[in-house]
Amino acid sequence: MLEKIKEIKAAIDAFVIDSPAKLEEFRISYLAKKGVITDLMTGLKDVVQEERKSIGLALNDLKTKAWEKFEQQQSGLGESTVETDAPDMNLPVQVFPLGSRHPLSIVRQEIIEIFEQMGFAMSDGPEIEDDWHNFSALNFPQNHPARDMQDTFFISKNPDVLLRTHTSTVQVRLMEKQKPPIRAIMPGRVYRNEAISARAHCLFHQIEGLYIDRNVGFKDLKQTLYHFVKEMFGKDQKIRFRPSFFPFTEPSAEIDISCLICNGAGCNICKHTGWVEIGGSGMVDPNVLTANNIDPEEFTGFAFGMGIERITMLRYGIKDLRLFTENDVRFVSQFSGLS
Ligand code: PHE
């Protein structure tokens, strides 16, 4: 009988368990009620008295070995089945990081929505422009000092190809293809050859508006911008118009609002005046209407242009314009969840 036990032990050692089916086969052969080990246990009573103890010990040892092997393989196979066949529901969830919209995009969208509610349509045009659309059609005479107001990046000279210095170019493009009434806003990127600082950049964004129809007056310009400022910054926001000059509008006015960074007390953003300029405006100069084949005797209009960076800085209390283009995640991620 000891011989038999040795044989079974060798067979157990040699038994390769590499699948759940093999594991079950092992269990049935050696551990089940009708398996070989139970058989031998039952036969123990027929063994002569003197040998019974040693055979009993050997059988117990065999049984423990068989169970050990079974349990070890069972846990090993258990893991691999989960890995190959089914998703593991216990794995921790990997949170997918959501991006955020750039603050300039958020504010641009807000501005657009306010003007769309007043019936303004959206319009756009190219960033690379010619002299006509950026200057001449807007009543900038050749060699006039007004051209120096806007330091221009030229791509070529004669013919002049340049990066647009303002979105007023889109006014011209719109007047070329559409007859009044015209009521549109034109957001876009513009370029000026300026040193980069906390207050100025060589590229920034403007949103321009144009309204041409019969009997459009300065009161309409004022009311439109009053409404915009109250919607954008709240009904208590102060606004003032300051006489100014633009070649393409007459009369012209700069639009100031009370500084939201210091509440009018004076800071570096408002140059310690308590007021910040958010854009320019005015009644479209008759020369511009004529240059664009619109009869100034029949139609009048107003136009305005505002800096989106400036409005965003005031909206969120941002003190340095350079933050918008540095792509610092610590800055942009603060706007996540806003739309
Ligand atoms: N184009 C002007 C600028 O960039 C702004 C402006 C637009 C002024 C329309 C008046 C009317 O400074």
C-alpha cells in the first residue's frame, strides 16, 4: 500500500493544471468522495494492525499535499480568468480630465449673445488684408498721420499686404456685399507692432459692430452701448463717452467704464483715473459710406469696436494681458466649468 501511495504522490506532482477544466479533473480524481485518496482511506481498515499507523500518516500527508496543490492552483487560475475573460469591476475609475474654455472665448461668446439679442448678425473676414480694406476704404488718406495710430505689420509693400490692425476691415467687406439695412458684429484677431507688456500685446482680439439704416443717430449708438455695458457688467456699472478721433467716424467717441479692478479708486490698469477705455465708436463718416457705394444722403450708421482682452480682464480681475497667451494650465484651468 505504501508503494501505491508513492505512485499517487508522483502522479499528483506531475499533474499539470493549466485550465479550470484541468483543475476540476484534478479535484474529481484525487479529492472527491469517489477519488483515489478516499478509496485508500476506506481500505485502511483492512490493513494489518502494525502497518495501519504509518500508512494512515502517509495517507494524511498525501491528502494535505493534494489539497495544497488544488488551492494554490485555484487561486492562480482565478486571477488569470478575470484578466482574460471579463472586465474587473473592482479596478479604480480613471477620471478623464476635462479641458476648459479659454477665458477670451467665454467672454467673446457672452458679448456675441448680448448683441444677438439686439438683432445683430455675425460676420467675419480674413486676418491678412490689403491697404484698401484696412485703411483707404475707411477714410485713412495716403500719408496721413492717422495711419501711424496703428503700428502695422506689413507682409509686403507695393502692393501693400498686411496683418489687419482692426476688425473695421470686416465693415468694409460687409458693405461691399450687402446693401443697408446692415446690423452686424464682427469678432476677430488683430495685430499691431507693439512691445508686449501687461497692458499691450502684438496680437489681440476685437469685436466690432456696424449698424447702417435710414435715420440711425448718435442716440442709437449710445443706447446700444449702454445696454451692452449693463448686460455685461451689471446694471450699476458706470459708462461715459469721451470725444475722440477716428478717420472712419464723425463724430467719434471713446467708450469708458468705471474700473472694475479698483472700483474707481485708481490702479495700474486704469492708470489711476478710475476709468478704463473698452473701445472706440462713432457715426460712420459719410466718406466711408460713399467709398463703399452707399448714399450718405439716404443712409446713416454707427460703428464701434471693443477689445475682448480688456473686457475679459475687467470681468475676471486679471491684471496682466500676457496671461492670455502663456498657456499656463494653472491660469486657464480656473475657468473650467464656465461656458
Ligand atoms: N477700429 C478702431 C480701433 O481699432 C475702433 C473703432 C471701431 C472705432 C469702430 C470707431 C468705430 O481702434
